Amino acid sequence: MAEEEPGYGAHNLPYGVDERGHVVVAYGSFAIDLAALGGLSVPDEVLTSGSLNAFMALGPEAWSATRAEIVARLDELPMSACRAIGGLSLVLPFEVADYVDFYSSEAHARAMGQLLRPDADPLPPAWKHLPIAYHGRSSTVVVSGSEIYRPSGIVASDTGPTFAPSARLDVEVELGFVVGVGSARGRSIASDQAREHVFGVVIVNDWSARDIQGFEYQPLGPFLGKSFATSISPWVVPLAALERYAVAGPSQDPPPAPYLVTKEPRNLAINFELVLNNTVISKTDSGDLYWSMAQQLAHLSANGASTRTGDLFASGTISGNEAGRAGSMIELTNAGRDPVKLDDGSTRAWLEDGDEVVIRAWCGLKDAEHLDLGEVRGRVVASMEKDGP
Amino acid sequence: MAEEEPGYGAHNLPYGVDERGHVVVAYGSFAIDLAALGGLSVPDEVLTSGSLNAFMALGPEAWSATRAEIVARLDELPMSACRAIGGLSLVLPFEVADYVDFYSSEAHARAMGQLLRPDADPLPPAWKHLPIAYHGRSSTVVVSGSEIYRPSGIVASDTGPTFAPSARLDVEVELGFVVGVGSARGRSIASDQAREHVFGVVIVNDWSARDIQGFEYQPLGPFLGKSFATSISPWVVPLAALERYAVAGPSQDPPPAPYLVTKEPRNLAINFELVLNNTVISKTDSGDLYWSMAQQLAHLSANGASTRTGDLFASGTISGNEAGRAGSMIELTNAGRDPVKLDDGSTRAWLEDGDEVVIRAWCGLKDAEHLDLGEVRGRVVASMEKDGP
């Protein structure tokens, strides 16, 4: 039954959680309920606990063993353990512990610098020395399909700073990874130890209100401009499925500090497309990110900060150097000056109420064997409280 | 028995959690184990669940009822329900959901601006229009008494950016509050509704590595310079105990946006002293904070961000305008140029390994009836991995 969905074959097997709180694995157009499948080494209570956290906390040996056990059963799957994916209502796949958003794409960082600080060097001074990041809000990480309420906040206006619904609502195409096995306070995670900790990856849409962000962000960084919503895809693709898509990544000059040195190919070549109201407005990929997942994890823990099961790391907006390969509307529209054209004849400088944004991601060529990461989807709805509380 | 500790009388009754996971209330020099006391309306499982979260989630009516029930029992406390506070090992009183640190003291914001950006206006452009804040790391919020590992990170040096243990380790004296009842995504909390959500307050020490922070913080704010540790006091003083210490706070000009307007006295007059190796190096108080708890909560949720039981809000460093009333060493020492003198004859520009920092806080006059918030304590220990991973 896998043939209908070639991106979800035995080489993929991503994990999700259904509306009953059961851990499911996508295979073809079906979701395998692992507790119903039975016969796995993992205890049933881990597979029906409402999130992937308990399973992720078991660590890489359990992840490998479970994956091997599932693969061995694919030819004799009982229909009683399978549900059509179309009939599922997938929930947030893991409880988010801390959420951190990086700034790892050089093309994006340069573009933002040019747009926001035209008189300064586009790259912040520390940018090539360490993976710049900030902590985001965990409580507003939501699963694909969740409605996105247009945020209000204080924005600059001709009459001075004014509280209003954002008029510059934007998206950010990002790759996220989730920590399965945490680390103690006072310890750090070496850059070659990431696979002992990282369970898998998701697609991230880091919704952003550029006008709110622009007014508030100095000197402590973005806050209300980002904290209203971050959407993630419902399927977590295990790292084991992605190893064949590892690529070197761009060379790093100046050479990174020893704690950030990685010996192996450090990036994943994942294709992304950004779709606004059924029009593809950008295509990009994660192979050229400057800072890798392993470097992000090593950096975050280099000061002895602890990590926990469920920690979500996002790459920051993934942009390419070529036109049409930027992962945000602020870049694609030149800060709203050059709106994008949609297939229905309309244009968009920024998102309007009712707009639907989908980010899809996959590895390989879509018309050949490929590995699908699925999608993250969200529709913008009017601010519930346009005039403020 | 309350007489020995006049700051912990029937007017205070702060909540904590002991090493068995039981909810306890301080009264005099004793801790009342509420489950052992019995006869309360709150179910026993809420009182033995390892944190205050389940109790805080019950909401203001349950908080009031429980407080009244405890007060009614103070004259007939069975010794079987009491333990000497000196024999307790208090744990982190609540599971931290999201942690947000504000920047609410004008004297502190001006001092930091002058030290870090001497050529610019010391107050960031948005500072008087909204309470500036950033998300901190929840996983490293620790209870008083926890060791503080000196963080490493990339710092500027004569030979260029270098990975090293911080040489500018600092503290920040802050007031924190914890959310008991959260709010849904898409909704906001009105500035006059804070008491429906806020359970109580704690003392916060937001440990800071100024050299790491200085190198990394543009444009997304502090990250490794703050994320290694934040200490909180073990006793959560309920808001109900603090109402008599409400004060107006400084006038706000320009007038805040409607969603930030508060009608009642908005601040709490809490005295703080900062003690380094048994020498009091600063005295300050929270009555003059520019932005209040209610304003912080209204602001954080104004964009529709959800809040949850266990959300920790910190005020940012509390500094006064007068010399010796700054809540951080970077201010007290003029960025290390004028070290503070300790009673043992030594001096400190920044914290050394082995140094112990205590922040104490109370309302009222210490030699009269007062309300004690207790203390938050931490000792600096050497970086576990001086040379990096």
C-alpha cells in the first residue's frame, strides 16, 4: 500500500501522534498505530501517552530497535493497526520544552541586514563566529492546521507609536529538530554527539509580524513580533531516515571555534516550497545553511545550559542567494515594495486575513524515489480583539 | 511559634515544595505540610504532586479559600503536620512553563545604555512605549542553593573572538511572578485582570555573563550570556499577602497605550539587598519600577500569545537612581572599572569561583512587623569544562 505515496516508504517512517494520543507511523497512505500493532520492545504506555516525549526519551538504541522492528513487520501489517492518513487528526507531536530559533542562513541574514540596517554591515559582528539565536515562546508552538490569529501590538505610525493589528504579517520557512535525550546543567554536548540527542526533524513556519518586531526588537530581540504562533508539521522524520541526504554545507571562514567544528557532512539537503493560496511563491533548500543542527546544539549547551526531551530548535529562515529562493515575504517582496503575484491574479505584499500558507518539504527528486517531510499549513484569521483588550 | 520569625506570620504564609514533593506553607520557623494538616478543601493529590502547579491551576477562589482555611487552623496546628524550616530541603516550587525576563527599571535601562551604547540615547526607542522583554531558558531556572557553573562562551579578546570561561560573571536582582491560571491563544489579558491569573511572587537572580552577552546579543538579544542559570527563591508569596504593600509607581510619560493602562496602584514596595560573600553591596526596591506586573502580563498577551500555569515573569534588574542602589555588578562597578569592596578586605569587579551571592527581600521595616520573601542564594563554581567540549 506504500506505492501510492512514494515519499512515505520504508525508508521514511515518520512518527506522529493521533487524536487519541497514540503514536503512529506513516507508511504509504496509512498510519500504523504502534500500540495496536503490538509485538514491539517499547512498552505500550510509551505509545499511548499523548506525545512522542516518552518514546524520544528512550534514546538512540531504542529508536533504532523500534525502527528495525517496524521495518520487519511492514509486509504483514494487520489492517486493524492501520488507519488511512486522510482520516487522521494529528496533534502536536511532542510537548515542547524550550524553543530556540536560530539565524543560520547567510543569505537570509544578509538580506535582513540590508533591509533593516541599510547603513551598517549587513551581517551582525558575531554572525560568522557563532550561531546567533534567541529563545522563542513554547506555549504557542502549534501543529499544522491550527488557525493563526493576526497579532496586535505597538507599531510605528504617522501619529506615533500605536496599538494595532499587524499590517505586515509574514512567514518564515524553517527546518526544526527535536531533542530526544537531554543533557544536564553544567555539561555541554560535543559537536560530534548530536545524534545521541537529536530524535528527528520537522518543518517550521515561524510566523512573524514585521511591524511589531521592528518597533520592539532593540536591544533584547524579537518578542511579540514572533511569540503569537509557530507552526510545525505533524510528522517527525527520524534522523536515521535522513542520513543519506547529508551534504557538506558551505565552507566556514573564519574557521569556527573548536567546540563548533564538525568533521562529517553537516547539513541535510531538504527541499522546501512556500505556497500562498495555492501559488508557489518560493523554493529553497537547507543544504546551504551556514550553521548546522550539530553546531546549534553544541553552541546552545556550550555554556552549560541543560537540554530536555522536547526541546525544539529551528534553523531560522532558509533563503538562497538567487531571486525567488527566499523563505520569507519580507525578502521576496523587498519589504513590501514589490508584492508577489498569485495565480488568481491578486498580489500580496503581506498576508491578508483568510490567506492560507503551506510549506512543503522533501528530500530527493519528487518524480523519483524521494523522502517526504509532509507539510505545515496555517490560515490567517482576523485578530480576535482588534482594538486590544 | 510564629514569634521567632516575625516576617513569616499569618499575614504572609508563602508556599513551597519540600523534598518529598509535598506543598508546604511557612509559618514562623515551621513549615506546615498541607496534606498532613488535612481538612482542607483542596484534594490531597494536588498537595503531594511535586510542585505547586496543580494548586496554582485551581485559580483565585481556591487560593483564597485555602488561605482562609489555613489561617483558621493556625492556633491549633498539630505538630505532626509541622517541620522545622531549617530541616527542610526545598525544591523548585513550580515547573516553569515559559520564562520571560523584562527590562522594567528605568534607572537600570539608562545605566546599561550608557555603559553599552555610550554614543546613543541611553533608553532604547521603544522603552517608554512598551515593557521590553525577551524569552529566557526555562530548563535552567533553578531553586535557591543550586550551584552556578561558570559559563563558557565566545568573548572578544586581543587575538579575536575566543571561546573561554566568562571573566565577567554578574548577577541581576529581580522580582518574579508566576502565573497560576493561563489564558488561551488568541486572547489577551486586560491590565486590570492580572489578579485572576497571577498566583504569587519570588525573588529572582538572573545570572549574567557580560562578556558572552556583549559579543552575541545583536540583533536577536541575549542568549548564552543568560541561559546558563536563573535562580529563584523557594517560597512563593501569594499576591493576597502583598496587597497592603501596593504603591503607585512613577508617573508614565508618554501615557501608555490603552491596553497598558492600570487604574490602581501598580507596584509592590519590596526591599531587596544584594549580598556578596556576606557583604551587602546594594540595597534597592521594586516600588519605582516603571512597568508593573499587570502591565507585563497585558503586554505579553496583547498579541494573542497564550499563557500557562507555571509561566515565570521576571522584572529585569531593579536599580535605583542613587549610588549603591543598582541591582547588578556591571552598574555597581562601572563595568568593572571601580570594584566593590567587601568586608573581608577583598574587592570584586566581577564574581570569582567560590563567591556566594544572596539576594534577600522583604516588605515593610525589618525591625517592625514586616513580610519576608526570604532569599535566593547561589555559589559560583568553576566551569566543568573549561576548555570546551
